[in-house]
Amino acid sequence: MNFTKVSIAVIFLTASSTAFYAQDTRQDTIKKEKKIEGVVIQGSSNKKTETAVLGEQKKAIIQKQAVSAEEISRKGISNVEQGLTKVTGITTVEGRGLFVRGLEERYNYLLINGLGSPSNNPFQKIIALKQFPTDVVGKLNIYKTFNSNLYGDFAGATFDIETLTIDKSFSKIEFSVGVNTLSTFRDNFKVAEGADGMKGYLGLNSRDRRLPNEVRDYRPNTHNFTKDESLNSFKDSWNVNNIKTLPNTSIGFTTVQKVKAGETGNIGILFSLNQGSKYSYKEGDNNQFRDNGQIIEVSNLLNKKSYIYELESSALLGAAYKNKGTNINLNAIYLQNSANIIEDFKGYKNFSVEDNRFFRTNQQDISKFLNLQLTASQKIGERHLFKAGGSYVLNNYSQPDRKIFELTYPQDFSHAAFSYGGNNLIRQYLDVDGKFYASAFGEYSVFLGEKGEKKEFPMQLSVGYNGFSDIRKNSYRFIFGTPKGTNTPVFIDIDSPQSTLENSIKNDKLFYKEDSDAYSYLSNIYQFVNAGYLNFDYKPTESWDILIGGRFENDMRIIRYNKPGVSDRINLTTNKNYFLPSLSIKKALDSKNNLRLSLSKTVTRPILIETMPIEYINPDNTTVRGNENIKNSENYNIDLKWEYFPSNKEMFAVNLFAKRIDNAIEKSIAPSGNASGVVITYYNSKKATLAGIELEGILSLGRISDALDKFTFGANATFMYSDVKRSEEQLKTERPNIAGFTDDQLHKRGLQGAAPYTINADLKYEYKNSKNLSSTLSLVYNVSGSKIYAVGGSGTDNYYEKPFNQLDFVYQNQIDKNWNIKFRVQNILNSKYRVELGDDNYYTLRTNDNYSLNNYFNGVNFNFTVGYTF
């Protein structure tokens, strides 16, 4: 399918919005619980309230937490990522997705209506969930203990996004406007030429950045572009526009229509469109530290300014049919994200303190994701239930025409001396094409025994299948600006170099040449996962619930690639079978107290970039290198939890957990082989051990005083210990070159990405107006402890991501049955994001007390939203 045609079709539907299509009803794939079944089937009962979600959590046999549609609305949550951070032990980390219990995003998995979903970004394990608007979300489910009908890729959590159930007909339009203290109304904000027009707003400017026709469909062959080709084949300019930024905006429209079909049936249609634009400005350090004769020094001392103009578009169309025991659901989801990024660097590189440089990257990151889903369930009598579903996904991520130029830092930016040659003028083209992704599940459940007092069968046996196929084609190519004849410096305007470059081409001083390797530019990754499972749920008494399961999962990964300059294709095939057992036991001590025990074995598959056999090159001498030999981790998990529900709106819980992760995957920063930068790469450790405690509570402050009966306080915290045993590869990287140094002298450390603590808290004040409609004010806070951002090497300590304290204020007022408003202040404390080198290095440190790898402020966001429902 042509993504451009999809985009244009969506644009045709609404002049100002690109689209997002979704489904109404979610069929639970975990187990056939009466309450959960009610969420799906009983459209007339409102299961999206916080109270209903708390009741569902109390009843479920597995450890399942949820964020309801009501809580999403109350806390001013605008996207799924924000919603998930309100759950115990979950935090979001700058540009790196969601961390659960301090574990990196690679340990999570995503379902959409119970079906597997691929990532639309090779640098992330799952979809950037900030792209998924909450207007169409009925509930966010979070499974932190494993059950055999979940995919085996599980150590942190499995997230399942249930799209909105069609309970009643309504239509809603919502408009939002926001300002940022750093970015909004900023003068001289830099945007790539062509990105700030209508084509840029709709993400269509990426077509102008594609590889030129002369090389697009051919193997690289060091093509020299002629004068005419150099002038006309590249449709995108090197120029940037300096603009005054406007406020961030978003607009959304959702309509749900429900009609009768026969005497007992219903047909529902859901349609939603969302479009948003956002400007971001960040400025801070971008340094490197390296061994210089067994002395750790600052090899790069750089200041970095980032200008990001981001467009997010989504569309959802859902259709559902329900008639007694029959449910059929169809949805189509389209997500598009376009980030136009200008990054300016100033400073020195590679210890060259006297050589003050300026370099700029001009890039667009664009992802397009189309997910078609069909799910169905059929209940036959009281004892038999069939469920099945399938999805097909078209998925593409690219960085087309990532332009980089570099020169000596100029005194006059409108008249700067510039030399061609070397790496001073580069165009990079990265394309990760999801050629095919399909996911499916099928399950049969039979209910055994005779119903008890609660009208529930004491036994349920389920047998099923789920799996996916994911095929990716990856291409990474380079085109260089090459001098012709005598290489005499020219003078350029930094923001408008295009005319000077064109004159040099016309005067035979410059031409473009592709210098990609003819073999290693292309790689293919194939992932096939197929699994069968069996679950047996047994309730011997009203107070006991025992769920035992077994999953047999076949995992085949094939990586096909070439080494530079070598025509022989390398085929790496890993084909493993896993038996993944699970046991969950719940004991209801009384009507208010539960005790839970969960045991399981799971696996963790790496993020795509961690296995891609490429070297992704940045102009600051940083290279990201995938490790095609990386192994899946194997995880052994145990959880013991006590829950107390003093009322239907209150809850306290204590959860003890432990994990052993064999072959845990970790990110490392080490000097590159050419001694002119650093390499970010990935290794398996031998094993990691984790243990921790989670605390959670929701309390009505009316218990303290009647004057506080409108206040509710909620808090959750995770405290965790971790320890790593290094693999031989890691020992080689981390071991300093000190005579007589032995491995047991290496410093003990925790798991990369594992935070020693995370804390989330919110204080809510809720009151009713004269029309008995609710208004709420909430303060929401979260922080996570200092964690290893990347493991150090060659004599350095590790690099640590420092605590980032975030405090938000949210006000929501339902004015009448039609109008509602929300006001949100985000990042009130405006903490600085910091990654720093640790102070426990093996070599002498000589950095003038500078430990900063990178840092910046995000600014404070003020957002106002008005919605009208009719």
C-alpha cells in the first residue's frame, strides 16, 4: 500500500487534520472473568470509572492495574504515555519510552486490543505512546505478572490499549492550545526550508527528501552526479528559515454512533481524527569523555541547540457488532509522526581544544503506521467461548536526506569560510521499512463444574495460539559533497548556503557523489514468533483462585547482511524453543484483603537497533552500532503481593518482587576503534539479579477530617536493588589497561537502566457545581532515582541519568452536559535533565569538575483545552 495515498486520503476527509481510525470493543485475551467480560459486553454499565477499574483489579487473578477513561480525563492526560506514568513503578524517560520498575523499555511489550504491535521506530521497543491520543481510549491495562496467553516477551510489563467501548452515541470536538516558556514566541527558531508550510504540516515534505532517482532503486556504485543531476536531483534545500514560533495546538474530533440491528443486536461505529503541532527548543552540553594516556579528559566539549518542529496525526475507524453471545470488531488505526529537527553544535572535538568548530544537522524523522484489526468472540451456551483475532500492519520509519555540514566556528555567520571535502558536507539516508507484519490469536475456553453461590463456574480450561511475523528491510546510504579541481574555500551564509553550493556546482568546483558501501548498506531482519498455550483456572472455594499455565514458544530470528566491501552474504539464524510456565494464586483473606503469589519464566527480545548490523554515524563523533549477535534474555520472576480495599474508592498494596535475568541486555559507551570518538553499542551480561518492593495507596482524606472529604491522595513508590555479573565481552570493554589489574577489582554495579527508586503521587480535590457536575483540581508528581544511562569502558565510570523531578497541575471543569475545559501546567519545577559521568573512575580524572555528558531544560508548559460534546 502506498503511504502517500493513505495520507492524502486522510487529508481529504478533513482539511486541517490527518487521521486516526479505531475500534470500539476489546475482547480480553487474559482469561474469562465475569467482571472483565462485563467491560466488553455490558455496554450499559460504565466500566471506565476509577471505581470500576479498582473493583476489576481487586477481582482479577493476575496482577493487573489499569488507568480508566475517567482518570485519563481527570488528570488532563492527553496521550497514552502520560496515562501509563500514573501507575506504580512506571516512569517516562526523555525520548526513551517507558521504564517499568526501573527496567529499560526493551523489557516491555505492547498489545492493542489484545493483538501484538510492532514499533514504528527502530530506536524504541514499542510505539512512542505519546503518539496515541487518549480520546479513543477506554482503558489502559498494565500486566506486571505473566500469564501464558500473553506474549513471552515480558519482564517489565505488557501494556494493552483498549480502544473506546461503544456504550452510547455521542460526538465530541476538542481544541487545545499550549505555550512553553522556552519555545513559544521564540525569535529565530530554525526550521528546514519547506517544513513550515502546509506540506510540512501534513508530513508530505518527506517526499522532497528521498534518495535521488539516479540511485534510489540501485545498488550503490560510487555514482558521480553530473552537474545537471547535482543541481536538480536533490529536491530539498540546505537552507533553514528563521521564524517566530506560535503556540502549540491540537484539534480532535470523535463520534460514536450506535444503532439497533434486529431485536437483540447492536451495531456501533466509532470515528476519530486528531492533529497536533509542537515547537521545542533545548540548549545544553553535549560532551564526551575518553582515556588520554590513562587520564580521563573531556574529548568533546560542545554546546548543542536543538530546534524541533513536530507534527502528530492520527485517525481511527472502528465498527462493532454485538448480538447476545456474538461480538465482532473491526478497527483501522493510522499514526503519523513527523519531527523536523535542526541541531547546531559549537565547540571542540577529539581533544582539539584550539580548533573551535561549528556543525549543523538538518533532518526529518518520519514514521507512518497503519494497523488493520479484526477480532471476534462467540459464546455457545454458558460453557463454551471462542475468541480469535488478526491484524496486518504497514510500518515505515525513515530519516531522509539528513544533511550535515561542518566548518571552523565563524565570526560572521552571514559570511563564513567553508571548505569542501572530507566530511564537511554529507547527506545521509536511513530507511527502516516494515515490509510485512501480521499478528493473530485464537482461543477456546470451556467452563467446568457447577456454579457456586456467586454464579461462577469453579473451573475454566483455555487453550490457544498467538504469534506474529515481522519482516524489515533496512537501508543506510551516504552522499558526499565532493570538491572538483582546486579546492578553494568559499563563503556561505550559515542559514542560506544553498545558493553558494549551487554556484560552486555550476562553476565545476563541487559535485555530489554517493560513497555508500555497495554491500553493507542493506540488511534484512526477519522475526517469527509462534506459540501455543494452555491455562487452567481453578477456584476450589470462594476465597481461593489458582491459575496455572504453560506456553510453548518458538522464536526464529534471521539477520542477513554484508560486511563492508564483502559480497558474500552473511545469514545469522537463531531458532529457539522456550517453555514458559506461569502460576498465579490469589487468596481472599476476607472481603477487603487479598494475598497474591505469582511465579513465571519469560524472555526479552532486543530493540531493533540493538540487532541491526549498521553503524549509525553522528557528527559529534558518536556512532551507534548494533550487535547482530545479541541474545534474547531469559527471565525468572516472582511476586508476592498484599492488597487492602477499605472502600470501593480506596486501596493499599505492598508487593515484593524479584527477578533473575540471564543474558540481560545493556547499553555501553566505549572509545571507538578509530580513536576519534565513542561507540554506543549493546552487550549481553552473564546475568542480572533484581529485588524490590512496590508500595501503593489511594486514600480519601475525609478519613482524617470531614473538612477534607473532597480530597483524595494517591501515591505509589518502587524501591529496587540490582546487581550484574558481567559477560566476557563486557569484561573486555570495562577492564582498564592497568598492569596487574584483575576482574574482581572491577566495581560492583547495578543493571543498566534500573532505577533504585521511583515515586508517583497525586492530590485530587473534587467538588460538584450547581448542576451536580464534577470539577477537579489535581497536583501530580513523579521522580526516579539516579540510574545507569550507559555502562562505561576503558577506564571510565558509568554514565548516570540523574533524578528528574516533575510536578504538574491539572484543572478540569465540566461546565454543563456539553462543555468542558481543562487547564494543565506541566513541569512546574523545570528541572534540568542531566546525564553525567560517575566519579568512581579507574583512571585519573582531569575534567575541571565537568561531569556532564548532556543536559538541557525543557521549560514549563501551559495548556488549555476546551471540548464540546453533542
